[in-house]
Amino acid sequence: MNAVIARITLRQLLSRRRTLLLVALSAVVVLVAILRRLSASGADAKFTADLLSTLGIATLMPLVALIFGTGAIGAELEEGTAVYLLAKPIRPWVVVATKLVIAICCSIALTSLPILLAGILAGGDGSGRLAIGFAVASAIGSALYCAIFVALSLVTSRAFIWGLGYVLVWEGFLAGLFTGTRTLSVREHTLAFAQALANPAANVFKADLPLGTAVVVAAVVAVVAVTIALRRLARIEIAGEVV
């Protein structure tokens, strides 16, 4: 970790208008939980699980990680200021590690914390376990997403578009149609982790992907993403190389 790079990255990520939109989206998850709790239907574990999996894991988590992951270093490459960073005597792995950690921390703050709060507020039998399980799982999922999107931002200047396509098309559409595509879905990995951590009843929530498969594939994807990011950054000499 490099303190200077960390401060610069944090300022870049949190000073953008898009961050305000993410805060609003995070608030929506909590607001829905409150409205449900105050409604005539009251607390219900099945609703809580559906809220956390659909609005929290499937919607909030990838969007937050996409913006922070692609913006951690992608913005500097687009603006041409990365050349000044790369010209300094700092090893590539330090730059990647620092950028990635900051992106992950920002993503967790705007994903896991709202999910935890929403789960507690929505209530229902075992809502505490659901809230904690989904919150911890979303932290793992956010880290995996950020690793992928940081690497993607070092491969192409259109990282946000490609990342959004992956989230909407692959995870939002194909993963729901074909069983095989779920294996490479970060969302499905996260839901498998959530089920293992929360251990809900089958009628409350059940993930589609086996835990063992999720653990192995997620680990491989994380290693590959970080390796690509390290090698790509080491080869970049000028911002214009990223196309």
C-alpha cells in the first residue's frame, strides 16, 4: 500500500457525481426494507432474502463495483495523468494493490453496509443471520468484481461499457437461461457464499451454484484478474497505449 496513491485514488473516486447516485441507490435498498417493515405485511424472512439477493447482490453490488473498479486507475489512463504515476519509482504491484484496496473499501462501504442495515430493518425469522450472511458475501463479491474491473480498465479504455455489458447481458440475462454460464457469474458466486454463511431454510433462499464450485472458480478468477492487471500495468508506458 502507498499512502499517497491511496489518498489520490480515494479523492478521485469519492469526488465524482456518480458516487452521489450510488449513495442514493444504496439508500433505496434501506428505504424498501423500512417500507416493508412498516407495511401491513410486516416482517417476512422470504421477502428479506429476496430483497438482499435481488436489489442488493444482483443490482447494487455490481454497479457500485463497476464504477469504483473501472475508475480506480482507468480515469488516470483516460486523462493521460497515469504517465506521471508510472514514472515514479513505485513497483507496479504496489500501484495495483493500493488502487484495488481503495476500490474494494469504497464498494464495501456502499454495498455491504446498506445490505446489512436493510436485512436487519426488513426483519423476519433469522433476519440477523440473513443480514450478516449477505453482507459478508457481498464484501467478497465486491472484492472479486473490483479485481475484474480494475484489470479490465487496464486492458481497454472502454472498460465501463464492457463491464456493464457483462453485468447486464452475461449475469442479468444469460446466467438466468443457461446453467453453465452461472459458473462464471460473480453474482452467482456471491449468492452461494450468502447461502453458506446465512444458512437459511430452503423455502427462504437457495442459491443455484454449489459452494465448492463458487469457491474454486472465484479464486481462479481473482488470481487471473490480478495477474492481468499487474502484467498490463508493467507494460504501459504512456496512457495512449490503452485502447
